[in-house]
Amino acid sequence: MNIQLSDHFTYRRLIRFVIPSVAMMILTSIYGVVDGLFVSNFVGKTAFAAVNLVIPFTLVLGAFGFMLGTGGTALVAKTLGEGKQEEANRIFSMLIYFAIGLGLVLTMLGIAALKKILLKMGADDAMLGYGMIYGRLVLLGIPFYMLENMFQNFLIAAEKPQLGLIVTIAAGLTNMVLDALFIAVLGWGVAGAAVATALGQCVGGLIPFVYFARKNSSKLSLVKTRLMGGALFHACTNGSSELVSNISMSSVGMLYNAQLMKVAGENGVAAYGVILYVNFIFIAIYLGYAYGSAPIVAFNYGAGKKAELQNVLKKSLKLLLGTGIVLLSIGVLFAGVLSGLFVGYDAQLYAMTVRGLRFYAVSFLLSGFNIFGSSFFTALNNGMVSAAISFLRTVVFEVAAVLILPLFFGLDGVWCAITVAELASILITIGAFSALRKRYQYL
């Protein structure tokens, strides 16, 4: 059954529509995690810690793809809802071409700044060597990583979420198979992990590009266009919350690593790396739901269907609560199993990781509401409110928590910082929904 944005969404229809997006995000996270899994078990914890120092930096650069993708998708979906398909195609094409150029620039800047970034985070000589090898190679894939992030959103607006899932599976399998080949078989170490990641990103970015460049059956296609300053500005400002959120999470990740180097040294960074990988997969569920449901919200907002807007919001909040309870339970009950996959070879590191993951898992109950809230306002083309939620959540509250709590609670304070930030953020999210309910009539 083909589901369209103009449909009425029951629970079953809503879940079916967002499942491909959720699966895409989970698979994207898993194949990113595979690098760490192979590096930790085949190269060692020093190399694993070094890779974890680099990853937040690469995510900062890739975040520009999320900005253009989420902000652009909201604008394109709204334009489609208004019945302006040709204009939607021109905006879509312009954003894709712009992202390619921006990605090339960010790659060059990233390579130039890499060594300084690693030294700022406290990398010693051994970690610096591993980090430079991994970072320089993986940064070559940034333009494709940005396209991959954008197409995950645009394929939903084009009503082709299943194609997005297929592409993500292909990219993920490419990365995982090459990780096994390059690291476990050929012994290329961190260089093999980086090359495998970059090639996986190429698959994820190029397949959708070819699809949209040719005649296709979706609502969108790549056409001749020009630089449209107004649309670009609108997409960037509207997607700024996702940029802020991703850059902030990555920057805070760097801050966590710096704090952990002081409090617990290399083991602390390695333990946080494991927790971060688990977090990637769990948060991917929320991100996938947010990205999958955003075009529905944007389309119905553009079409003036307030009743359907209310319907999607109410069902989403109930689904997020149920998901949060499940993820919290998994994080607490299976902390030992998840930690053992990465660092079971080191008893002290293993014990530290299990304890940290159980503290961190409480945040999974809350984070879905804040992620969805920010995405919801992006879909309503209110980038300012969306950005405010993201900025306060991932910069103000979490930075304050990770700087202050360790002074009183030591290492446990680092692990609890995220939950304190999510608690503070949910108050902001509730306040935003309450303050703007009459303006958008979603309640």
C-alpha cells in the first residue's frame, strides 16, 4: 500500500511511514559503530580512543548536510503541499548542488585543522598518530556524507522512504564488509576503518543522486536551477536547529573527551566511546522518527489541515513515551552485554563502561521528546524556536552539567550530565508547545 503525505495517519499508517526512516538512521549508526568495534578488538584501546576523538569533529562537518536536508525538506514539502511542484524541484536541486560545493570546502578546512583539534582535546603522541591517519582519510568522504544525510530527508518528501532504506542498507553493508576485509583480514588498522567509512558514504550519497538525476517516479528530480538566495537562506535558518543540535552534540562530545582525559585518562575516553556508540543507535530511533514524521507535519501545515496536524502530534507523543521506556530498560539491563562487545578484553575498562552506561541510560527516557519537539517546529518552518530548543539542550544545559557535576561527583558526574540536561530541556520543549499552540493549532 502506497502511503502519501496527504493521507490520514492511523497508528499503523504512521509507523509504516516512519519505519524506513528509523531503520535508515539505525543502520547508519550501526555501520558507524562497526569502525569502533573492529578497531577496539583488532587494533587496541589506544587506537579506539583516538578514533573516538576524531568522530565528533567529523560529525560537526557532516552536520551541515543535516541542516540543508531538514530545513530544505521542510521547505520543499511545504511547497509541494501548496501545489508548486516545479518550484519544489528547483529548490531541491539548488540545495543539492550547493551541498556538493560546501562539502569540498569543509573537507579542505577539516584536514587543515585536524591536528590542532586533536591536540586541544589532549591526545598524546600515540593517540595523535592514530587520529591523524583516521581523520585525514575519513574527511575525504565529507561531501558524500552530507549528500547521504540530505537524501535521507528528501527521499521521504519524495514519498520514497523505502528507497532510502535500501540505499542505507547498501551503504552500511559496504562499510561493514570493507571493515572486516581491511582491518581483520588485511591488517590496515585505523586506515582501513577510515577508507571503509568513506566508501560507504560514497555509496549512500551517489545512489540517490543518480536516481534523482534520471527520470523517476517520485515527486522530486534534479533539474536545471540557479542559486536562489531566499530559498537557501530559508532552508539554512529553518534547518539551523539541526545544525546547532549536531554541532553542539559533537562539540559537547569533544568536551566530554577533554573532561574524561583529566578525570580518567585513556580508559575514560574509551568508555565514553562505547557509551556514545550505544547512544548513536538508540538516539537514531528518535532521529529517524523525527525525520520521518517531519514531512507529514510540513505538508499538512502547508495544506492547512489542522486536524491532521493534531492527530499526528498526539500519536507521536504516545509512541515516544513507549519507546523511551523500552530504551531505558535495555540500557540498564543489557549494559554488560553491550559493553562487552567493545571492551570485554579489559576488566577495569569494562567495569567503568558498564557503570557509565547505566547512569547514561536514564536520558533515553527523555531525549525523544526534545528531539521530536525541535524537529516539529522545524517542520512548521519555525526555525527560531527549533534552534532555541536544540541550543539550550545541547549547548547551555549539557555544557554546564558536564563542567559542574564532575566537581562534586567525579566520574559519575560526567555520566549523569546528559540526563540533567535532558530534564532541563524538556521544560523548555513543553513551554514552547504551550506558548505556540494557538498560533499553529496543533493542540
